[in-house]
Amino acid sequence: MLEVYHAEPGANSLKVLLALKEKQIEFQSCYISLNKFEQHEDWFKAINPMGQVPVIVHDGKVINESTVINEYLDAVFEGPKLRPDDEYGRAMMRIWTKWVDEYFCPALSYLAWNQIIAAMVKDLTEAEFEAKLARIPLKEQRDKWRITAREGYPQDRLDEWRGQVASSITRLETALAKGGPWLLGEQFTLADIAVFSMAHPVPMGYPDLMNDRDTPHLMAWHRRMLERPGVQAALAMPNRYRDEMLASKRADLNPGGASR
Amino acid sequence: MLEVYHAEPGANSLKVLLALKEKQIEFQSCYISLNKFEQHEDWFKAINPMGQVPVIVHDGKVINESTVINEYLDAVFEGPKLRPDDEYGRAMMRIWTKWVDEYFCPALSYLAWNQIIAAMVKDLTEAEFEAKLARIPLKEQRDKWRITAREGYPQDRLDEWRGQVASSITRLETALAKGGPWLLGEQFTLADIAVFSMAHPVPMGYPDLMNDRDTPHLMAWHRRMLERPGVQAALAMPNRYRDEMLASKRADLNPGGASR
């Protein structure tokens, strides 16, 4: 009935899991391991030719793009409304979700890819790496993998993205300082979900940018988010990437451990 | 009642003018001269702090972002429906409008800015140019103006954007070859409007990419668009930038002409 192809509860996969859990929609979770490049396998590209998660299949109809999926879920399923009823409110919500997709998310993603892709492919031979690349349908994605697996992005672009993260955090703090408790005021909406899906790891990854001293309203909002049962349920979804990384770190620290 | 701040009928301003004219909505046209940097003047930034057009003011409520504006106009005003009634259709429409905003439009815009901004500021002294820059609210916009007014973007980024335009045209041709007459099939929607607002000048600017031989379905769609009275009405809106450029070219060719 409703299949959801997603990775760990982070970024765009988290965005859709949050909407599903907030609305308490029943769905079949289909976990895709990005660490094993499952999103580039032929069976998955038959579902989403872009080779990206998340994707939903509802009554046989395939929908990709997390922001589009979330509006669809809210329109089609029962449960608490995650969009304002009035059209001006919806417009204000969409300005946030669009801003996340076009500005906040890309900056964070490029910086994250620059750190993690090299680690993900470090055990591949050149031939294995090229074989993985050849399966990626989008040219921009292939370019990203090639650059980040090798020397990484040039410093000036990394600086530009870091500047975008900083100005994003300032924008969020300014907005939340004016009102709250949620981004649009009294109603919790897809705007909060979209922002949280990206902002959740920022206090950990960029503690100099998002912290109680400099961004108190944003941090208070973050804590309010973490108190929501729907948010807790989404974050409790299996996180195999984190588990595998922890297992690999443990193995590094204790090389004989696996056989003991 | 409805004020629309817009520039020439091109790109994002055209996108909103197309929706207005297709729905035959009455509005007060407030022309903003980008050539005179009016979008960075204080009175305009009091309306849109981003310093960008288009913006609408409806019953005192300000909405920016052309894609968000168009969904609002379609939801709130009478006239032909520019969004499918079913939610799956709307999702498919939003995947197109989102793709235009995140992929097709930025590539075309960066390439265009790289050509035109230097020409727009060529008669300014250094101090005048810096004064203009200081009024631009968004850092990314200031950076863009500074780079394009001087040496322009590096060749590898220009190549990247040109590649994005080429793959965009291929994607559109492939989609229209499968069906039509419109991007979502029988219904003319905001997807056609969003794509046209960017694709309209492409056969002229990139004749090697979009032409009758290589992209016949896209060219046929472009002609169908041009036959629509709403599209004709939007394109007939004053184009002062073009008029000023033509006048300036005429003056260059015939220096004494102005006083004769």
C-alpha cells in the first residue's frame, strides 16, 4: 500500500520519516544502504531512475523528492495537519521548505560529502570505484563522487558553503526570536520538519555556529522538536550506517575482537 | 488589491506574469528596473528584504518566490486551474517546478549574469559600483555582482552550467517525446509555465542545444506555448531593458542621432 525507500534517519530520508511518524501513517519501511551503494543498483533505479532516496510507492504510484513527498503525504493521509489551512500560511511554509532545499541543505550536504565519501570508498580498488561510478545515473552525482573520493572540493567552495551554513543558522535564529514556538508560529508544520531534518546534527557538527549562547531560540526550538513523540519515533528508526561505523571503529581499536 | 512587482517578461518575473495572464487575474503592474538597480532601493527592500523580484502584495500580505507565488495565485484566484486536482498530479507538477528552480534556472542564470552584469555596470566608477553593491542585501548576490562585473566566473564552472543546460534540454525533450501536448499530458499546468519562463530564450541563446532537428518535441511544445493568448499577453508586457539596450545600440551606431 505505502512503501517507503529510505536510508538512515538523517537529511532527506529523515524529512519523510518525520512526516510519516508525526502523522502516524503506517508504511512498509524499505531500508536502502547508501554505504553499500544500494541506491545505484538496477532494481532500485527501476523504481527511481535518479538513484536517490527517499522515494515512496503509494498504490503503485512512485513519488520522489522529499519535499514533494511530504506535501503529498499531508494531503492524502489522515492524521494531524502539517500544512496551514490558509493559502498565505502555505506560501510561508513553502518559502521555508524551498529555502531548505535550495540553500541550507546543499551547503550542509557538500560539506558532509566532502568528509564522508572518501571514507566510504577507501577500501575499493580503482576498478571497483570506477564500476560503482558507472552505475550512478546523474552526472552531477558522478562528478561529486569523483571529486570527493580524490582531492576533495577546493577550499574556496568549502568556505562558501560554510558561510551559507552560518547565514542559515542566523536566519533561523532571527525567525525564531520573533515568535515561535514553531517556525510559522503556533502551528507545527512541514517547515519545522524540513529545517529539523538538516539542522538536527548542526549543534554537534558546527558547535561554534549553533549553541546556547549564540542561538538560544534555535536551540530551544531544537529541544522542543526532540520532545515530540513523532520526532523521537523517526530518530529511533534503524541507523545502520552509524552502527557499521561504530563496529568498524571498535574493530580498529581491537583488531582481534571479531574472532574472540 | 493585488500589486505585482516585476521586471521584464523574462525568467522569474515572466513565470508570475504567465500565471496572472493565463488565469486572467487583474493586477496592478509595478515595474522594477533591474538595469537601474531599483530592486536594491530601500523603498523596495521594505517590501521584500531579499531585494529580488517578483513579489506580490495581496490584501496587504507580501509573498515572494515565483514558484510559491504561482501556487498561491492558482489556489486563491478564479480562472482556469493551473494545477491538477489530484494530489499525485500535483506532486508530478511540483517535481518539475522544483527542478526548474534548483537545476535549470540556476544554470541559465549564472551563464546570463556572466554575460550581462559587466555590461550593466561598465559606466559606473569604482566608488559608484561599490555603493551599488553595499545596497544588495544577500551576500551571495553581492558576490555574484563582484565576480561577474570583474573577471567573470572561472571556465570550469561555466562549462558545468552549460552542461546542466544541455542535460536540461535533453530531459525536456525526452519527457515531451513520451506524451504531451503539455508536460503533464492533457492539462496545461504551472509546470509548463515554469519551464517556459526559462526555456523561452534558449532556442535563440543556445541554438545548438534546442532546435528543430535535435529537439523537435520541445520545439513543438514551445510553439504551442507561443500560440496561447495568456503567453502572448505576458510576453507583450513592457520590456524596457530590451528597449533601452536597442536605444543604446542605435545611439552607438549613430552618435549624433539623439539631437537630430
